[in-house]
Amino acid sequence: MIFHERKMKTTRRIYVGNVPIGGGAPIVVQSMTKTRTEDVRAAVAQIRRLEAAGCEIVRVAVPHKKALRALPEIKSKTGIPLIADIHFSKELATGALELGADAIRINPGNLGGLKEFGVVARCAARLGRAVRIGVNAGSLETEVAKNENLSEGEKLVRSALNYVEAAERYKLTQIKVSMKSFDVPATVAAYREFSSLCDVPLHVGITEAGDVFSGAIRSAVGLGILLSDGIGDTLRVSLTAPPEREVEAAWEILRSLNLRRRGVEIVSCPACGRCDADVARLLSAVKRKTKNITKNIRIAVMGCEVNGPGEAAGADIGIALNRSGGGTLFQKGVKTKKVRSERILDAFIEALEDAESM
Ligand code: SF4
């Protein structure tokens, strides 16, 4: 049997700040703050936490002038590119660009129309900034929304293409597109269709996906299909949860597809009747201890000696528990020691420190 490598769809390269998007660049992880943007202290603190979690570009809501005025200070105090999320107002969109936002995200469905878009597009082109044309099934332009001959996916594509063509008329080349919906099949269909027609880089996501459990699953299903098809240059997992969880989920999706790696990858068995040890408790302790590690390390926490030694030996650090509650520790594929139950976590942490310093 032949396994095919994922082939990236060819998209053009744009930049958001100093981060390349598309044109074969690594798929970029994004998130969005959930604080009030005008509360600079809270916004900066959250952006720094997001950056530590692996967020590479952050978006902030700019719903009014107070939020707009906060942008320069937020930008000066944080280290990742900043995107201003704008709805309804071309003045806020051009204001954010003038105040130094690395990019803006606008929604064609509520900006007012192509004339208003033209004002924003000309401003972005003049300043050399990027614009995300973020089409959302919940807020399509009236004209497109009421077209009963189009499916939801087709409406998303139609709206996105209208604005890509308009951007080109205004010589705005730094654009990317998203077409989000809660409906996974409609979203997948829209992105597939769009990417067969156009080389604009794509920001992929499933919108309003839900809480950590259902949202991460819906996102993994939708984004898994798209990314496996080679579609998607940057992504956000939208969750009703602290945004750091969105970043964790995004990295887990990229890791699962062998597209990018960052931090600790954990292999753990589901535990079964062969196992007397509390695998779940050990796993959560290990996760707590490893959550700030950025180096790519694979860890295995295995409940018994059936699959345990094999998986543990394939990891950078692995433990195969035994019936007495203790376990065998593996480092880089080599069995290094037998550990008593009360020493397991400490032994793991010592092995992690060794691995981190290598
Ligand atoms: Fe059960 Fe052992 Fe497999 Fe874990 S590794 S699921 S305990 S057989």
C-alpha cells in the first residue's frame, strides 16, 4: 500500500508583521483575546500567556474607538503580530491600520459594501498591511445570503471571491481569506471549492464550535480534513474557553497530522483490566509538570507490560507501569531503571530535565 504525503495547495505568500503565511511557510497558529481591548493590562497579560502557549499571531476585537486607541500600547508591549478584528466600520478598519496593526480582519457581510471595502483596501495597500477577508455564514452580505440557488458552502465562496476580486482592483495583494461556519461539511466544501479557484492563502477554522470537548472535536474533524487535503496556511480553533486552550488544541491538531511539532507529545494508554495503577492520575500530573516545555519531546505513560515497553521505548521518555504500581522507565528507547510507585513522578521529572538539557 502506498501512503501519500500531504501536498500543500500552492498559495501566494503574504506577511502579517514578520510572520510569513502561505507559499509553503509553516502553518501558523492563531488565537484571539477575550479581554476588553481597551483594558491594556489585561489584554497584554493574555497575549503574553498566548505567546507562551505557542500562539504566533493574535487577534483583538476593536469594536469602538476606545479599543482602537489601545492598539499602539498593546503592540508596543507584546511580541507577536497583532490583528485588529473589525466589524461594521471602515473608519475603525483604516484607523487600526494607521495605528500600526499588522493586519486587520474584516467581515464583508457587515462592512457596508464594496464601496466601503474599497476605502479600507486602498488604505491597507498604501501601508503595505495584510487584510483577512473573513466571511462568516452567520453574517453574509444580504445579496448573497438571500440567493436560494446557492448552498451554504457556495454562498461562502461567492462572497469571498467577490471581495478577493475587489481587493485586486484596489491593488491590495496582502490578503487571506477565511470562510467559517459551524457546519463542518459546508465549511470543508467551501474551502475545497475556493482553493481550487484561487491562490489566496487561507485561514481555516470551524466557527462557534463549542466548548473544549465538542469544539476541539468539531475543529479537529473539519481542520483535519482540510489540512490533510493540503488546504490551510493558518488556523484558529475557536472554543468557548480560555484562548490558551485554543492554542493547545491547534498544536495538537498539527501534531496529529505530523505537520508541525512543539512541546510535549503524550502517548498514553486508555488503561484496562490488566492495569492496577492509576494511569489517569499519573497522566494529569505529568501534563501539569510539562505544560510549559516548548522543546519537542515525546512521552509515553503506559498502564502495563503488554504495549507499555514498546510504546515507552519509542518515546523520548516512557514509563511502563506494572501490577505492583511501580514501573520501568525508558529514556531514548533504553530501559534505564525500575521505579517504585512513590518515585514514579519524580523519576519522570528527572528524566525530563535530562531531556530538556540535551
Ligand atoms: Fe491495558 Fe496494558 Fe494496553 Fe494499557 S497498555 S490498555 S493497561 S493492555
